[in-house]
Amino acid sequence: MKRYIFVFLLFLFLVISGCGKAKAKNKINTKKKTTEEKVGLAKSMIAPDFTLKDIEGNSHTLSEYRGKVVLVDFWATWCFPCIIEIPHFVKLYNQYKERGFVILGASLDNNEKRLKNFIKNQAINYPVLVNARKVSVIYAVQGIPTAYLIDKDGRITEKFVGYAPGAEKKIEKLILKLIEKEDG
């Protein structure tokens, strides 16, 4: 009996002492960076950095795209609004990639074969990142499509949730504004 009480108390102590530490590890780091910038999801904050591999196995780190305007798009092949939105993104990418615009398509798909077929059929010519679920949690993605527009300094300038007809025109205007503002 004493042994069971001892085991129970030891278990209880370990659970209580471990819970606070586990929660701290799951938070987004908003402490000062070397450049004295805060990281977060609010407009004008530095976008949380991440590294993911694309469908071909090449690594992409968000911070390595500093100096470019970046659209990080969280999507999936089974998402109907995403399917409608992607051809518009392909067009925007083709139109502005030479001016420093990049799209990182962060796929939430589990089936890589299906994803490869989708990329081919949709003629997606920008990097499609795989295994993006953990990053989608960091970016507080609650529904897809969700896209973040990030300026050349790595700051979040806009968040787009869902798709509405004509939304691509608003996105294009914002992209142009960022490219022109930072070019001139």
C-alpha cells in the first residue's frame, strides 16, 4: 500500500512540475531578435521564420527571401476555394516574379502523389512546400486558403482568409504597392 501511495505521489509531482514547462515550449517566440524586431502575426511584425522542403526535396527558409515580396499561401488539394484561387496565384507569380515577388505554397496535404499530380495539372510553377501543418499552427491558420503577404523586410503586411471572386485584384494591388514602394 505504501508503495502505491509513493508511486502516486511521485507521478503527481512529475505531472505538476512538467506542465508549466511544456506550455512554454509551444509558444511563438516574440522575444527580441538580433535586429531588435519583434516576431509575431500582427501587421508590421516580422513573420515567424520557418524552413520546409518543397515537393522536389529542396529546402526553403522564409528569412532567406528577405529583399523580396513574399506570399505564403496555406492550401490543400481537397479545398475547393484553394483550387479556384491557385490559377490566379500562378498568373500573379508569372507577372511579378522578375520584379522580386515570390509565392511559397504551403500544402496541408498528406498524399504526396496526389499533390504532385495536382501541381502538374494546375501548372503551379512556384515552390510548393510539403509537411506544412506545424507551420500552419504557428501562423494560426484556422481555415484555408489563408495567405500572408510579407514585405521585403520580412514584415507581415496583410492576411487573407478564404477566397472571394475578385480578391486577386486586391492582392495584386498590394503586391504592386510593395514592389513599387520598395523599388523607388
